Amino acid sequence: MTSSMSPDALAGRRAWTALGVLMLPLLLVSMDVSILYFAIPSISADLRPGATAQLWILDMYGFVLAGLLITMGALGDRIGRRRLLLFGAALFGAASPAAAYATSPGTLIAARALLGVAGACLMPSTLALIRVLFADPAQRAKAVTVWTAVMASGISLGPVLSGALLEHFWWGSVFLVNLPAMALLLLLGPILLPESKVPVRGPFDFVSSLLSLAALLPVIHGIKELAQDGWAPAPALGIVAGLLIGGLFVHRQTRLAHPMVDLALVRQRTYGGAVLVNLMAMAATVGFAVFITQYLQSVLGKSPFESALWSLVPSGGVMVAAPVCAALAQRIDRAYVMGGGCLVSAAGFGWLALTDTSTPFWAVLTASAVYAGGLVGAMTLANELALGAAPPERAGSAAAVLESGQELGGALGMAILGSLGTAVYAVAMPDAAPAAARDTLGGAVATAAQLPADAAAALMREAREAFVSGLGAAGAGAAATMLLAAGLALWLLRGAPRDQAAEAAPAAPRASQDASVPARF
């Protein structure tokens, strides 16, 4: 693989070491989305939260993280990405013991909110600093491949780590595991990471910050509520209100001399297309993930910890596909590689759509590895394209919009694919089955526990068959989503330059950096 960059512009060993340091917060932030899955029973026994408080303990982190990404991305561009990263690490380190030693549900919810604020500081900063560390597009492609693989792996590792810790320690240990990594980041970050920021251009726009938060939170919360509980007026009104506020946010950006979100960049074919493909990929994977988790536990009868371990197997597909896609993209148009990754993912989902109760376990795992590999390979290239399309001085806000799209895509996937699978499950269940058993597989499990052995076995057999039918429908929906993503990639991204920002403005000044950072970092 050759590069057009001069040797002095290529990143050296120090930059790659800095990339390793950046992966620490990324891994932990992504793990914290799922690390409480096994800890909730222990937390419930200790703190005795109500049903609503328990949901907020689980969801508060993700809601705050998603709502503040755009604000923190723009703030990092202004005050410095390294400074914001280190602040986020310090806050994450302070909030972790507060969560671990919480004595009430309210205290734990507040600590999870602080962790969400810290995560919003860390996530866009890690991707934006990659844009600064790696000026060479080929090297940046490798770095973004690592970033995407670590982010995807962290979500899968969260339940496994929490299960392993809870085998030996109390529930607070799932938060204390953050401390060594954040301490290491605070120690090495100032040494290895360059500072980069945009020259100050007027006061920070707090109105836009509040509008972005008020737009994203009710939309994501409403979509998740509708996906979990079905139609209800309150979450539907929340979505409508969020969309209206989002319109006000967009309108305000068009009137500002220095907007928080560069709408011209979003409308750009390369950047906007990459964000859209990423959103659809997240919709497919998150929307289907809930079905495969229930399949492992309630259909195959595996324990939660066993299910978490088996869920790591598809990561093998990710580790193979991501570097292969990155290598292919050096030789042929990345739109074709990305479209091919989407098609491979669609094939994996389509294979899973054929699943029934007699399907061998190895076939389910293989199909999962196929869809995961193709999907993450495509997402890696989408991340790289979006980052290359953004000028270095807008790297933080560009990364934040990209990550906000991923959060929104995950919520949409849960709502659309979840509703599809649930509807097919309900239709497949016999009319004579109890009402609770016709709603969800969990309801069938709870109902069966109260029935005589023969009746319980018959009900569970019907429920498992109906659930697998719902899983197949969700797999078909995910496959259709990835086929559409493949078409969009080929339509919007074909011929896109590797570093559009540099090609569009080769003489533009780069974001200011500390004078202490050497040219060859």
C-alpha cells in the first residue's frame, strides 16, 4: 500500500501509541451501555428500586450520552479535544465510585447521568483526535478500523465482564473497573496526545446546545418506550415535540455565523451519505440484537452468562472483515467495498431469517458472524469517509453528528424490528394461549411457571416456535435494511475522495495545535 504523503507527514510510533491510549476510554464508554445487564438483579435486591427507577438506572447513561454528543463535539472543537477528553476521563473516574457506592436508586441514577456526561465528552473526542493524529488517509483508515472494532467489541464485552465480576464481587465492582483505565489515560494523555482546537469565534451557543438536547432526548426516549410497551400517547407526543424542537435547532443553525452543526457538511454527499449508511447499519444490528439474546436464553435455555460468552463468537467475523474491507478499500472504490459489506451483512441476516427450532446452534453462530463482519466492515468505511469529509477544525462536531446518528439508528432499529418481530410472535401464538403469553416470550415464561408440567411444556413449545418466527421476521427486516444501505452506499458514495476536506481546500489552515507537538508525531 502506497501513500502520497511525504515521510514527515506520516504518523510515527508515538501516534500509534496515542491511538492505543485513546482506545481505553472508547472501550469503557461502549461497555457501560451494556455492563448493567447482569448487575440489575443484585442492584434491585440491594437498593430496591421501583420498576420506573430500575428502567432509569439502565437507560439514564445512554440517554444523557446521546443527548450531549453534539454539544460536546462542538465544545471540543472550541476548547480543545484533548482538554475535553481529559475532563471526561476525570469525570468518568469520579462518577464511577459514586455509582459503585450508591445507597439509593436516586443516587445511582444521578451517578449514571454523570457517567453519561463524561461519555459524551470522551466519544467524539476520541474520533476527532484520530483526524488530528493521522493526516495520511491510508493510516487514518487503519486507525478508524481499530476505533470501530473497539467500539463494537465494547458493547459485547460489557455483559461478559459484568457477569465475571459478579461471580466474585458485589455489583459496584462493575463501575470500579473503570478507574485504572481512566487513571492511565489521565497520566499518558497529556504526554502522547496533541491538543487541537479551532480559534475562538465568539461565545459558545448555549441555546443551540439546549435545543439539541431537548430534541434528541424525547425522540430517543419515545422510540424506546414505543418499542418496549407498544403504542401510548405520551411517548408519541414526546417524539413529535422532539422533532419540532429539532426543526428549531436546524433553523437556528442556518442563521448563525458559526453554527454548532455545519449544515453544509451534513448536506454534502460524502458526509451525509456516510452518516445515513451508519444509521441504517446500527438500526439493523441493535434492532436484531434483542432477539438473538432472547433466543440464546429462552429458546436454547442457556444462562445469562453463557449467553454473553456465546455472543462474543460473532466478534470473530468482525476481526476478520474489518481489516479485509480496509485493505480492499485501498485498491477499489470504497463505495463498492462498503456496498459489498452491506450485502454480506444482508446475507447473514437472511440466513437467520430461515431459522426454526431445529436449526443447529452452529448455523446461528455462523450466520451471526457473517452479518456482524459485513456490517462492521461497512461501518468502518462509513466512519472513515465521514471523518475524511470533515475539515480538521470541525472534526469534533462532525464525529458527534456521526455518533448521534448511530444512537438514533439504534433506537429506530429497536422500534421497527422489535415491533415487527413482536407482531409476528403474537400472530403465531394460538388464540387459546393466555393473553400474557401471546404478548411476549417473557410473558409466556412467566405464565408457564404457574401451570402444571404438561401444560407448561406445551405452552413453552408453542411460544418458542412463535418466537423463532418473530426472530425470522426481524432477520428479514434487518436484511432489507442492509440491502437498502448497500444501494445508498453505491448511489451516494461512489467516487468519493478519500480526504474530501483536504482536496476541497488544500490551502486551508489546519486547526491550531500546541507548538510542542512535532511535525512527525
